[in-house]
Amino acid sequence: MRFIFLLLALLVHLPAATSDVTLTLTGVTNVGTISYAWSVIARPEGSVLPTFTFATTTTGSNKAIFDHNAIPGTYLIQARLTAGDAPPLQVQTPVQVTARQTTTFPTGGATITYTPGASSDFNPGATTTAPGLGVVYTIVSGPATVVGGMIRPTGTGTVVVKADVEPHSPVRYRSSATAVTKSFTIVSPALTPQTITAGTTTLNLVKGTTPRTESISATTTSGLPLSYTTSNPSVATVSSTGLVTAIAPGMAIITVSQAGDSTFAPATPVIVQVNVIAALITITVPLVASPATLDLP
């Protein structure tokens, strides 16, 4: 029986998603049947002897799966070929195995208060079993970004955060077998209500030859600045401080509002009706004495 063995090589594939290593022996040409024997020549101190399973149902395949039991270190793998009476051939290759680390999130703390315009950055608090290494985060979905290793909300809603061991070189620790994620609920803070009080709800102004003005004199319990708008500026205008000026006879509605901020909720607007009436016109008629006629007896 004739056997031809070309350049033998072991191809090693170490996937990131499992703890197994696939080894494939290539460069073999033969006529007949070849038997393959896989063995571990050397392994890390303290590790258990790895096992092999064949990639096909045929015992002695040229492709085997090496289960290293997640013990990191260098393994020296040997493939031995025998065929009939031909001298056996063998090839060896080192396999560098990196450890599978575990990343976990703490329980609780899944509700975050988001205040627009203020710092709402938070640390999800994930940890890793990889000694001396930290955790990096990525946003899977939701209104947030990663800034300086912290999560920065950009709105309210549900944010899904993924944690993994930080990149390092040479690579000693691989990612977790499955993605480690945690959902956070981003909510707005509870706001303090505020109330607007106006000195009057009706202003009656007389439009004379000179502009007539009057202040609304409104205040709010928050102490925040108020906003004033007029529905009919051709009848009455209003300044930023609430000073109303009569322009022409008619009616206008002045709305007093306060939009709130990160502490106070928007206030319920207050309506002030402005009635502008024309000034009374006084007409003076001079008295003219008429000559009188007297009849004397």
C-alpha cells in the first residue's frame, strides 16, 4: 500500500465564543486509510489533561476539537499519523489559550434620574474577574452615550448597556461567553410646582393724548423670571417686566407664564384682560352776551 505525506501542518482555530479549540491537520495525500492519534505533549502547570472530540463521526479524523477546560496557558498538541506498515509521522504545534473572564453587573440601581442641562453621568458598576483589568461599556440601545468610561443619558427611556473586559495586549483574557448587559430606566426628576400671582386680572386703561401705562405686578413662588405676551399689540403692549401700555381702544389679553427649570415645574399661566377706552372729550362753548332791548313806559 502506498502513502504519500506532503508538508504536514496543524491549523488552529480559537473562536472567541467558546472554550474549545479546533485543530485541523493539512497537507496529507494518501491511498488507503490513515489513522490519526491526538495527544497533549505539554500543558500549563496545574491544568487538567484536555480531552479531544472528533469533528466527524469517523474515529481518527484529521480534524479534532480540543477542550482546554478554560485553563489558560500554552499547550503543545501532537498529531500522529499511521498507515499500514509505513513509519508513523507526527507533527506538533503550540496552542496559546487565553482565559475566559466573567463580567457582572451589580443588582439594583437600575433607575437613573436625568436632569437636562446638568451632569447625569453614572457608572454602571460592572466588574470583571480578569486581574488588573477594568471594564469597558458600549451602548446597545437607548438615549445615552459613553463618555470617559461613564454612561451619559441624553434623554429619558430605556438604555441597554454592555460590559466587557478592557482591551489589552498581549491578549490574556477573552470576552465572556455571552454578552453581559443590563437595562437602565432613565427618568426625569420630580419637579417642585410653582404658582403665579398677579395683582389684578383686569386692567382698564384710558387712551388719551399721552400713552397710559400700568404694571401687572405679578410674582411666582419660585422666584424665577416671568414672561409676558399680548394677544393684541395694536390695542395694548406689554414689556418684559409686565408694564402694559395702552395703544388704541379695544381689548387685549396679557398672558403671564413661567416655563420652569430643572427644579421647578412649569407654572399654570395667568390671564389678565386689558380694556382700553377712549378718553372723554370736553368741549367748552363760550357764552356770548346779546344786546338787550328794554321798553320803558
